[in-house]
Amino acid sequence: MAKISVLSDQVANQIAAGEVIERPASIVKELVENSLDAGATAIEIEFKKGGTSFIRIEDNGCGMSEEDASLSLQRHATSKIRDADDLNELTSMGFRGEALPSIASVSKFQLQTREVESDSGTDILINGGKVVHHRECGMPPGTRMTISQLFNTVPARRKFLKTVSTESAHIVHYARLYALAHPEVAFTLIDDGRTLFRTPACVRLRDRVMEIFGKSVAGKLIEVEAKEMGMRLSGLIGAPGHSRSSRHEMLIFVNNRPVENRTLGYALIESYYGHIPKGRYPVAFLFLDLSPKDVDVNVHPAKREIRFRNESSVRGFAVRAILEALQKSVEIVAAPVVRSAPVGKAQTFDIGDSSEETVESKRTPILSSPKIDTPVKKAKVSEKTKTASETKSVSIVTEEVVFENEAGPIEEVAQVVERDWQFIGWAQDDYALFDTDSGVVVLDFKAAQKRVWYARLLASYENRTVESQKLLLPLPVEFDPVSSAMLTDNAELFEAYGLEVAPFGRNFFRIEAVPSWLPEKEAEAYLGEWVDLLRNGSISDKKAGATQELLAKHAVHNIVRGASTPGETELDELLDSLFQTNNPLADPDGRPTFIEIAKSELNRRFHKK
Ligand code: ADP
Ligand code: MG
């Protein structure tokens, strides 16, 4: 057995360097973080040959005293935390005190630093972990670190480096990340003497994006800004339709630290569902701020990955915020076409996704195309009809029933229905008054609408021609585990009735389509009601008849609830439709749709003969 011995600091540092310093870009990352922690307002990054031959990071931050400069090169020397408890409330980028000694152990490393208070700075040169010189130097306040001959002491590591252009790309990526996270800091990036960007301190993120990514990217971004339960999500995301082939421009920051986080990345991609083609990625510069207590940053050596204490609440919040921003931008661009079909008029919308067309066309709207299977009654208006406003006496003298089939229309003359009601006016909001040959009619227009809709919905359920409306933006909803399980098991049942719901993570669902009469904003509440009906056993795929009636009844209450008083023409159409149903006298709950007061009754009440 070999004898155990404690590793020398030099070896320990090199091992740590293996974790912290993967590649030249890691050095840039660590040093820029140090500069930010030091309160710099200007940071300059220069590199050559992908950083393998030269890296210089210079800042105007607080600098270090001579004593601190020496200390900073020792392992686990940090000014940022004192004990393990501080880890729970990290506000600084660094905290391990590993970066400087690690870098110094695998390169030729020069640290020059000066505090404002002192007249001169400190200059320490280390090569492969050994101090070459330590002296006073003249310099402006701040810190300059210069790294050359990277991995000179560990030749094996050099072999793992990729091409110069790949390593350069990684450095540029990090420089952009930090420049985005800190618009208030002026950044300069120089590659082999060529200035890649030089941005002054900016107030707005959009200005910074423009400086770094150019006008064309900045112009296609929409703003995100939302707060919920101590969390804030802000930043810029690509407008719908704006996508990339890779996720390189999906930049996510948590408490201003660039991170790779599945929860947020997934929330982002999912939110763009239907907005960008499958397999493409959104552009995003997203900033999530939450209490440091709710984030664990100490799970990855390079601090790139983080974990949230409550993943699902972060995810729910992010999805809501992103969808809301997308929704807003869509409303601005396409305000007239986003709404659901209004009651009584069926509309189909082109949502710009041709893959949905087949689905839409299979679901023939029953209202706009009643000719399929159902007879169309064309009411012929009798000669008695005067101009609209004088009298509203409309008699249906004949009705032609038109069946359309492959052989062409077959016309038949159906029985004659007479209706001779003259509209007088409205009373008590909901009641339409009519004068008739034999008395007075009082119609409850909402009850009439319920009957008409009830018949339509039942017909559509029976014919499997339920008209549903694809949501422009799928709506995320969350349920408790029991409801979720029921919903998952009954997704097909719901779909048959026009409510399409897809699972979307544990206990999360996405409402993708709703019955077309349902306003989008009521979709979530409506789904909730259906789930309740499901849970108490009122609806199921085993008792189709009862389920159809119950859902139709349920629907008509919702449809009619917010209905506004119809105009005279609509009222006429309503009466036509009402009398085509199998029970025009009552609404689906059995309440009367209208009452007639006979002339004789009026005479009796007024004590006339
Ligand atoms: P950490 O950042 O985890 O504390 P580092 O090894 O990166 O560890 O840095 C060690 C210490 O050196 C820091 O805690 C800080 O006090 C000091 N330091 C590093 N870079 C700078 C800088 N650019 N300006 C001022 N102080 C710095
Ligand atoms: Mg550090």
C-alpha cells in the first residue's frame, strides 16, 4: 500500500483549476466577475489566439492593498464570505476564493492592483504557481490581470483546447453575457487588436442589446415585465415568428448571474409553442430576480448551473409572464382577429399555422355551415313586411327545406308556420314585447337563446361537428394531483366537446383549443368547472347522452350570461331559430321562453266585455 501524503498547495490548485478553469473563456468569466464584485464601472477585456496566448482584464474597481493582493492568490482566500451561512444569501459573484490561485497555478499570471487611497500599486508576477516578482508599481486605481502561456504547466490540458475560433467564440459569449447583465458598466472587448465591441454605460437593456447584437436583433424584441410572490421577470424576448436554429441567443440570468437552467429554458421554449416553428429556438434576454435564499448556486464548479428551491412556482411564473408578453404583442399586431367567435356568428381564423388547417376544416362550424346534414330553413318573408322600423310583422308563409347531398339540393315544401308578432319594444332589460293578432307576447330573450344554443350544441355533439377555436397562445393551467390525473385520463372526452388540453409537465396543462363560443379569458375557469363535473361523476365517456345534455346546459348558461340585448334583426333571427327547435316553449331547464297574454285576458282584467 502506498503511503498517504497531503498534496502540496501547487498540486491542489492545479486540481481545482481543472474544475474551475475549463478553457480560456472560464478565466474571462472568473475575472470579469471579480471586477464586477469590485464595483467596477468600466471593464476592458483583451485576448489573443482564443485566449491561449494572452488574456488581459482591466477594471476601475476598488483594487486591493498590497497585503490583500498577496492573500488573494492563496487558496480559499476571499473577501466575500466569512462562514458557511453566508452561502445561503449570496449577493456576490465569487465566493470560493479559488479562481486566482487556480489560474496562477496553470499559467504565467500577473496581478497589478491599486486602491484609490494608496499612491502606488502592487505588481505580483507568478509563473506556474511560483512567485517571480512582487513589487510596487505605478498605475491608476483598479486592477489589471494578465494571463499568458495558459496551461504551460499542464501540457495535457492544452490538448483539450479547441480551435482558436471556437475558444474565441466562448470568450465573446461570456463577454456578451456580462455586458448584458450589467448595462450600467462600460465594456470593451478586443480580439487580437480588433475591437469587437465598446459600449458605454447604458440605461436601457435594449440599447445594450443593440450595441452588442446589432440593430436588426434589437428591433425584433418585445418587453417582458412581471412580478409575482417576490419574483420578478424582466428583459427582452423575440417577437412571435422570430427564431433561431440554436439556443445560443436564449440568454438567461438569475439575480443577474448568467445561468444555464432547464426550468427556465424549458419554460421559455414551451411558451413559444405555436409562435415559432418546431425545432427552432426563441431569442431571449431574460432576467429573473428572486431572493438569494430561493436559489442554490453552489451546485456547479463554474457556477453555471443553479437550482431553485421551488422549481414549479418559478416555472409557472415564467410561463405566465412570457405568455402574457407574447399575448400583448400579438394583440397589438392583430387586434381584430384574436378574439373568439362572438355568440351567434361563427368565424374561423387563420392563425398562420398551416399545419392546423386540416384540424380546423374537419371541425365544420355548425353555425356557419348548417347545410351539412341539417335542413336549412329559408324563411320567405311575406308581402306584409313593411320597412324595418315601421312594423316588425313578419309572417313565415312558406319554408323551403333544402337538403344538400352529393346529388345536389333537393327542395321540399314543408308545413306552413305562421308567426305574426309585431315587436313593440323592450321591458325590464331582458323582455321583448310583441303585439300579436290574439294578444301580447312577452319573450325572455335569454331563455330563447338558451334553447337555441342548446339545440345547436346537442346537434354538434351528435354529429361530431363541434366547433372549437385553437388558441393563438396555449394557456397554461395548473391542477392538484387528483384533478390532473382525471384530466389526463379524460383528455379525449374533453376534446370531443371542443376543449383541447395537453399535458405539459407534472400537474401542468396547456389549453390548446376551446369551444368557439367561449371567450379565451374564461377558458381556465371553464376547464376547472369541467374537471369538477368529472370529479363528481356528472360526466364520463360511458354515459354519452347524459354527458352531452349536461355539457350543453352548462355551456348555454355561460353563453347567455353575458349576452347583450339583440337588435331587431337579431331578434327576428332568434325567433326563427327558436321555432326550429324541438321545444320552443321552454329553455333547457324547463322555464318558459315566452308567455302570451290573450286579448280576452286583458279585457277581463280591465273589466271589459
Ligand atoms: P472569490 O471571487 O471567490 O472571492 P477569487 O480567487 O476570484 O475568489 O478572488 C479572491 C479575492 O481577491 C476576492 O475575494 C477579492 O477580494 C480579491 N479580488 C479579486 N479580483 C479583484 C478585482 N478585480 N478587484 C478587487 N479585488 C479583487
Ligand atoms: Mg472570483
